Amino acid sequence: MLRLLERLKAHPDVETATFAASYTLPYTYANSNNNFFNDSISVTAYVYDVQPDYFRVFDIRPADGKDAGQLAEALKNGYVISRTMEEKLFGTAGAIGKYLTTGREDSTRYHVTGVTAPIKKLNNEQPGAVLFSLLKDAEIYDASEQNLGRTQICFRTRSGVEGSFDYAARFKKEMKQSLSAGNFWLADVQYFPDVRTGFIENSLSLMGRRLSIAINLFLLVNIFLAMIGTFWFRVNRRRSELGLRMAMGSSRQGLRKLVVSEGLLMLTMVAIPALVICLNLAYLDILNTEVMKITFGRLLVVSLLTWGILAAIIWLAVWYPSRQASRMEPAEALHCE
């Protein structure tokens, strides 16, 4: 396996390559985690056993934005953690040079030598706590063939080499003979944007969003039908009033504006207590924070969007009954009175 990795690194198109267990890769649900402590403060973090070149392959940079090579050197001398993990365990004090434990009396002390920028395992989640541990060559030698067979080899192409699905297929054909040694051979070459696309299309979160969209559309249609029925009833009950307004000089357009304005005014009046309930839900920390933190900006934008969507539904629901009412003759409406 080490021979195959060196052959891959020698290819003119390859900038660097690394071993990578499935749980260390983005766009996968596989994971390995553990609890880590700084005194009495604890956090559950992903644990990635990686080689130094892992940071260069996936372009993971230090929290200060400098070269990924700094993290490679830091990993050789200790453990590297993500910025999110540093904030949770050390706040603004900084973690480099400090030690972590797993809470057990005989636990290993983890000397923090580097901090990465915030890391997301998936696009649609908040950055997570990650601890990087050095995968030594001795551990590769001691691994069983079964475990090695499940190990991925990831590589980054040099600048100027245009990666694509076609390139991956050509690369596989070109390197099929070279990347064969012992009981191992090249099974497949995958272009990472295609891996990402395939994962997202089949992910539980995407299917959940599709189901959520379908349910919300169903609810919006029902709201629309309820609103149009309600306002049709209200307009028919007020035929004499609307006819009198027209007889006193109100225009047909003014009549339509009146009915629509009443609907929007009622929506605004109802939105006030609804907004108070939402603020209480946010204060009690009941709202979902997996994708986005609860902030004033989030509540403001969501509230305005909700009001706007309901206002559009009310406008559509009121428009037809108000149009019908504005087209009736004043004498006919007053005759009903």
C-alpha cells in the first residue's frame, strides 16, 4: 500500500496524496468520536486519524489562514483541533500548547499543537469539533489486509490540471497497471465533486427537505382555499355596504383596495401575538440550530418572509371576491338592502 501511494505521488498531475479512512472524509455519515475534557469542560468531537498530507489534499488551513503545511508539521508533534473545538473548550484563551484528556484517570494527555479553520463534515450543518491524530506508518504496517482494503487513497491534482469525471476515467485507465501491487489493485477513481453530488442527492437531509417542502405546499394550498372561502363569504355578506360605497362615489379600484387592505390588516394584527410566541420558542432554545444559529437577523428574516408569503396568499385569495364585488351594479347591491 505504501508503494502504491508513492507511485501515485510520482505522477506528474498529482500534487500530493494521502491515506484516508472512510470516517475522515467529507460527505459521509461514517464517523469516529470521543469525549474530550479541559478541566471540567467537555465536548464530543470527531476523531480523524490522518497523515500530514491530509491537510494539503483537502486544503484545510490553520485558523489564521496561512499555509496548510503548518498543520502538517503541527500534526507530527502533537494533535491538531478545529477552531470550533478550541472555542468550546478554551474560549478566547487559545488552545495551542494546552493539553486535553478523555476524562479517565489513565487517559492519554493530548498536546494541542495546531488549530484549523472551522470544519464542516457536510455542507448543511454547523462547523463541528474535530481532533486530528497522526496515522503513523507503523499502524499501516500492522493493519490487516481487510482494513487496508477499506482505506481510501485521496489525491489532489496540480494547479492547471482540470479535474472532471472524464479525467477520473482517463486517470484510472492510465494508472491501472502502475497501481497494482501484491493483493491490491486500482478499483476506481472518483472525482470528488461527483462524490459530493451523489451524496447530497441521496442524503437523508435532502429527502427530509423534499418532504418538508411537499408538506408546506400542501398546507399553503389549504390556507389559500380557506382564505378565498372566508373572504368570498365576507364580501357576499357585505354586498349592500359595498354597493352603498359605490353609490357614494367610491371607484371599483378603490373598492378592491379596501377589501385587500382589510385582509392585510387582519394578517398584521394576528402576526403580533404569533411573533411573541416565536420569540418565546427561541428564548427556550426549542428552535432547530443544526443549520443556522438563532440570531436576531434569522428571526427578523424568517418573520418577514412568513408575513410576505401569507400576505401574497391573502392577496390572491381576496382578489377574485373583491373583483366580483366591484363589478356589481350599485342599484343591485342597494336593492338587497
